[in-house]
Amino acid sequence: MKKNVFIYLLISVMFTSVFTSCDKDDPEVPNEEELITTLVFTLTPSAGGTTVEFKFQDLDGDGGNDPVITNGTLAANTTYTGAITLTNEQEDPAEDITEEVKEEALEHQFFFQTTVSGLSVSYNDKDSEGNPIGLSTNVTTTDTGTGTLTITLRHQPDKSATNVSSGDITNAGGETDISVTFDVLVE
């Protein structure tokens, strides 16, 4: 009798494991978001001159210590070529998140919002469907002034929504991977 119960239990376990491991409704593992500890926005004047670097660094991630933010001063009436780099410095060696954003360009877009009068940002790069990414930009200043520049990276935005391709975050949807606000002085 004990032998029959043992065989029954063994067959039940095998039967259950076979059918549950082949279940078509197993959830897919979502694309796990990467930790971004550092965002650097490097601006190089097109006509030559001093390069400006805006930098956000939060080595311990969310919570804990406050991030270190390096703001910048731009020259009036100047066009800059902008480049964004993203890293996760909690990894050793530091992980280059910029490459992941390039590889998943269809699923990412940077947005640039500013309160500085006369400062504008335009996209220099596009994904395979012709929509902007924002790792490469042009930044143009006109008058002197002060204000802020907020850089937001969205994961899975609706790039076909109204005005999203022109950089308006209002209808973008998606999830924010990182959003940083810098103080900007234009003189």
C-alpha cells in the first residue's frame, strides 16, 4: 500500500511539473530598467570655444545621499553641439547605459524643457523609424538670461502622439527613466 501511494505521489508531481512548465500563459519578463547614476550633457560650441558640461551624479541611486549637480554657463548668441552620456557607476566597471539607449532607440526619447528665454534644443539623431532620440542635439542661445533646463528620458513613449516628435513631452506617455533639472546662466 505504501508503495502505491509513493508511486501515485511521484506521478502527480511529474505530471504537475510538466504541465505547469509548458504553460503558454507564463508571464514574460519585462525589460528591466537600468539604474542611471550619472547623466552628462556636454555642449561644444560650433564655432570653437569652451566646452560646457552639465552633470548629474547620484552614486547611491534613489534615496540616501542627495545627488551632485553641476550646472553650466552658456554664451549668448551661440550654437552648441550637445551629447548625452548615461552611466551606472554602481557597477564595477561602470556600465555605459548610453549604448543601451542607442540599441533600444525605438523605445527611448529625451525631452528638453527650458525656462531660459532664447534657449532652444533640437534633435540631431533619429531612430530607425525617423523619430528623434536626443542623445545628440543642437543647443542655441540668443539673449542673456537665467532659468532651468530639464532633461527627461522616457522609456516607451508614444512617438507618434501629437507634438512628441518635436520634443513636447505632454502627450509622450511612457515611463521616466531619469529626469534632471539644471540651472542655466546665459551671458
